[in-house]
Amino acid sequence: MLHLGECLRKELPGRPAQEIMAPSIRPPGMDQFDGSNPTSSGVMILLFPGNKGLSTVFIHRTAGGPHGGQISLPGGKQEKSDLDLADTAKRETFEEVGVDPDLIKVIGKLTPLYVPHSNFIIQPLIGYVELQPDFICDQKEVAGVIVAPLKHLFNPENRKTMILKRSDIEIIAPYYDAEGERIWGATAMIMSEFEWIFTSCIF
């Protein structure tokens, strides 16, 4: 983790890395908010030694709300009581999947990502825990978790594309195939930048 932390402190690849997994409907140039006072949020890429090597966790959100039914990283909007967005990401990770914030060592952060649909600007944080947690889901928000070994998630064979239709608009959406679960949209864009850093750092 020390070497990965050093890589995260270097200049980040940013937008070009995020765009690799961007859906076709995403407006070009939307790397910043449009002046409409976006909501700040923090999400956590939580790393841990899993049964199949270094892994991370995604959550399957319950139905309802602006992100209902989606697969995402643990996280949410910043509250006034949060010290910073790293504090936000750790708090939300505890609330959603039960991981003790005191056990999470934040080793770096990625490029913020603006999401036009929800008017959120997301700060991804990278955290590490020494053991795979016993995840305890908040049943109001989280329907289940997906533990994804990075060597499988970042296998080029698991980077795929699907076609969606929304209001008669055809969307070409790249996604990560996590053992049958499709990780796409903002979450995939965030993971794309992390993949860029992780693979160049490790190899």
C-alpha cells in the first residue's frame, strides 16, 4: 500500500482516464459543474486483502431515491459535521456497510467527478483496511455488497459495453463486469482512473 500511496501523490491522469468508461450520453466537457451550486460528496474505494487477492467493495443500492437500484461505491453527500470529504467517505462507509472508520487508512484521492444528472461533485478517496471486513448492510440503503478482486475487475476481458435506451435515446455505456454485475456510469469513470493509476503503479 505504501507504493500505491506514493503513486496517488503524483499528478493524476484525471479526465482522460475517466472518459474511457464514460457513457455516450454524458455531455462533452462536463468535468466541472455548471454554476448551479453542486452538492459535495465523498466516496470510498476501500481496499482489503480478499480471498482472491487485493479487493474492493461495491454496494447495490435499494430501490427509490435518485440512485435507487444502482451499483456504486460506498459514500454520500458531505454533512456539516464532517471534518472533510475523507471524513464523509469514512462515515458513509460505516453507515452503509458497517466498516469502522478508525480501521480505514486513507492513502490518497482521485480527481473529483461532476455528475450532471444529480448535480453532485464526487471526491473519490482510496482507503485500506488490514483484513476483509464483515460487511453489515444498512437495509434502508443497501440491498447487498459486491466484493471485487482487482485482478479480475481490471482484466481487459471484463471491460465491456452495453446499449441502453432512455426516453428513446440510445446510450452506449462501457461497464466493468464484476461476476455478472454491471458497474457503469460515474462509478465506472471513477474506477477507470483508479485502474489507470493502479496498473501503472503495480506493473
